[in-house]
Amino acid sequence: MTVSPARVVPIPRDHDGRASGSDAWRRAAHLPVVTLLIACSALVAELLPGAGPLLEWHRAAVAKGELWRLVTAHLVHFGWAHLAYDVGAWLLLAGLSERRGRRTMVATLAVAAALIPLAVAVTRPDLLTYRGLSGLDSALFALLVTDVLRDPSTPRRGLIALVAVGFVAKLLIECSGTGVFVVTETFVPVPIAHAVGALVGLAMALKPRAHPRDDPGRFGPVADDRP
């Protein structure tokens, strides 16, 4: 029995050369919508007066039942420098992660978003507030790097491994009380948030999957396997 190679199906187009309705919608679905949605939400939250105090994780407010803060805390920041660092890293890491697998990325974010504030609450009783995407950035970094290193076909795996070692070194330095990148008078890094995020990303990357390409978020040409 012979099997012909997969053929790339051309995208149907209207008379004016544009992609037809259903195919245009399918192509739009392949855009990094989760990445852009969260980045834009963080930007809007920074622009809206009073959004920070309303959305941040606040120990007393959460204890009173304002549970939305457990999620929205990741979208607000302590000023533009904090926002620029977190969102810059987010656009890179989330964009790459969403391209490799949107379903796994969203699952990773959901678990990390829930666990990070709980870890902060338990391990840092001195903190009254928490804000920022950096914990979720750490989750996606670990997810992406682990997934890439597990792929034998990945070029320059040694260089990527060095980047991973650098991230671990950054965590250790932060645990000593020294900030590595952005430290201002209004906030300092919270290493436990980065560590928990990274552990979630690592666990999600190592989790067995039914099929290596079972994630509908993966990109690639539409193939027709018919002979």
C-alpha cells in the first residue's frame, strides 16, 4: 500500500482575492488572541484611574470575600516600569507558548493564576498587596523551555539550557533579597510568585499528552491526507 504525501490545501478566496468567510475566521483564530487580550487588559488597567487598588491582591480585601482579586491581581502593576518589564516578557513568552499550544498555555495560566496568590498569602504574611504578570511569565518560561528541551530536534539546546540555568540563578538571587531587573520604591520582586509559576509551567510541560499534536492551538498549514 502506498500513501501519497500530505497536500497543502489552498485557502478559498472571494472574487476580490480575500479569504472567504469561514477560512478567514479560521485564520483569525490562529492569531495569538490570548496573548494580545491579556497584554491589552494590563495596559488598560494601568491607564484606568483607581484600577490598581480595586484589582490588586489585597490581603484584607480577599479575606472579606473579594475573590476576584486572586485573578485580576496579575493584570495590574506598580507603575509603568513594572508594566513594561512584565508585559514585554509576556508578549515574547506568551506569543511563543500560544503558537506551540494554546490549550496547554491556557491550562498553565489557569493553574498558576490560582496558586500564585495563595502561595504569596501563605509564605509572605508581611505582604499586604501583590500585583503583576511576572509570576505568569515565569510559568510560561518554564513551560516553553521544558517543552523545547524535550524535543530532540531543537537546535542549540545547550544555549537554551544555559538560559534556563540563568533563570534559576535569578530566582536564587531574588530569594536573597536582591532584585535583578525592576526594583522601585513602590515595589520589590516576590520570588515565591516566580518559583510557584515556574513549577506549574514545569509540571504542565512534563504532563503526558494523548498525542503530541493534540492541541488545537498549534499552528501549521492545513493538510489534506487523502490519497
